[in-house]
Amino acid sequence: MSLGPHLLLAVMEGTVSALVLALAALGLSLVFGVMRVVNVAHGEFVMLGAVLAWWFSHLIPNPAIGFLVAIVAAPIAVGAAAWVIDRLILRRFNYQPEATIVATIGLLYIIQQLVLMTYGPDARSVEPPFYFRIVLPWFGYSGYKLSVAGISAVLLVLAWLAITRSRFGIIMRATQFDSETAQAFGIPVSRVYAAVFAAGAMLAAIAGVLIVPITPAHYLMGQDPLLLSFIVVIIGGLGNLRGTVIAALIIGLTDGVMSAFFAPTLAKILATLLVALVLVFRPNGLFSGGLRARTR
């Protein structure tokens, strides 16, 4: 394959990865932007989505029906678990940054061990819900991967509409701006926090469901999404949807091109260097401004 087609394939792979990464990173960004909680266990919500997708596909023989059930039921189950975690753990620590970091580190290992005991140590694949290939002049490309990119893009648009246009989005932004004033005006801040934490977990779980036909489900698969989500959030700016999407595209396309022409390790080195530069020169991110900046 010549340079042109090889580069096009790398860009397509990078775009798919970037849009799925944007979903996972947006969940992490919202949680920190609103709650000021650094959720170290965020990658495990991606892993839980993937494992639950495998479980539903195992129960339902038809791949298309199993995928439809998983894309709905897995995020709801993970979101419900996140709600309980917020009520039982984070709220009791009063969302103090140091305490919640330690708590979510412990939660990370608890989730991993529970999945290891129930799901096992093996990486398990899920059959794609449909098979077709887009025939290009130089090669054929997976229709499912293109569908993943499309679904991710639609969900990002819906998330933007929910944040900027819905009543809950207004309440969430008010809570992020000044939680004490919001509480004084009758906004149930603790419930908003629980809903935001559950929403962030649901976005991560959806990302897990979407990638499991591409990357096998494994109890340790949450490590890479966590690291890349942190990189995206630092570069894009906490709580900034536009910055999250742009940073995810930068990281995803860089990873796709570097992995195709050089080595995946080089892509991660460049991402780490970019994070270091952002922390030095723009510590609030390249697109800092938080949830409020997106409504102007």
C-alpha cells in the first residue's frame, strides 16, 4: 500500500478512536468540572461497559439484538452503580479532593477484583452487531467502525444540547459556578453531584460498549482509557466540551498516524510532552473556560 492510502487508513482509525475517547473523556471532564472530584476509577466504568456488553451478547444469541440491549442496559447499570457509589462513598467524604482521590483509587482495585472473580482473567471478544465494508478505491474499511464514529459524534452533540439547552444543564452549570449560592436558591446540590457522577459513568460505559467488538473485554482494559482521558481533559480544559472533542481528535489522530508509521509508544510520548507543555504554559487547558464558556 502506498503512502496516500496508508495515511488515509491511519487517519480513519485515529478518528474512530478519537471520537470514542471523547465520550469517555467528557464523562471525566464533567465530573471534575462540576464536582471537583478526580475520579481515578473512571477507566473502570469503561471496562464495566465492555464486560456487560460481552455478558449481554453471551445471553442473547442475535448479535444485533444483544448490541441494542447492551447499548441501553449497560450504561444504565453502570450509571446506577455510580449513583450508589456517590451516595455511599463520595458524599460521606464531602467531596474533599484528597479524600476522594484515595477513595476512587480504592474503588478502582475493588472493581477490578470483583470483575476478575466473576468474569475471569481472559480477554473475550464480542461479535459486531453487523458486517459490511465500505469499499474505497484502495481498500475496504469496516462499516462497524464507521458506525461507531457516527454514533459517538451523535452522542457528543446530544451531550452538548443537554449541557447547554436543558433544564438540568442550567442547574448543573449553576452548581459548578457557585454551589453554595445554588444551594441557597433551593438547588439540591448533592443530588446534582450524584446525577453528574452517574452521567459521567454512563458516558464511559457507552464508550466501553462501542469498542468491545473492536478491542476484547478484559478486567484491566480500563487503564488506557483512564490515562488518555486524563491527557485529553488536561489539554482540552476541565468541563469544556469543545476542548474535550478537539483534544481527543488531536490525541486520537496522532496515535493513529504514529502507530501506523512509527510505533504506538512514540504517540504516547508525544502526548505526554504536549501535556507537560500545556501544564507549563496553559495550566487551565488550551480551551479553558469550563461549562460556562460553552453557552456564550
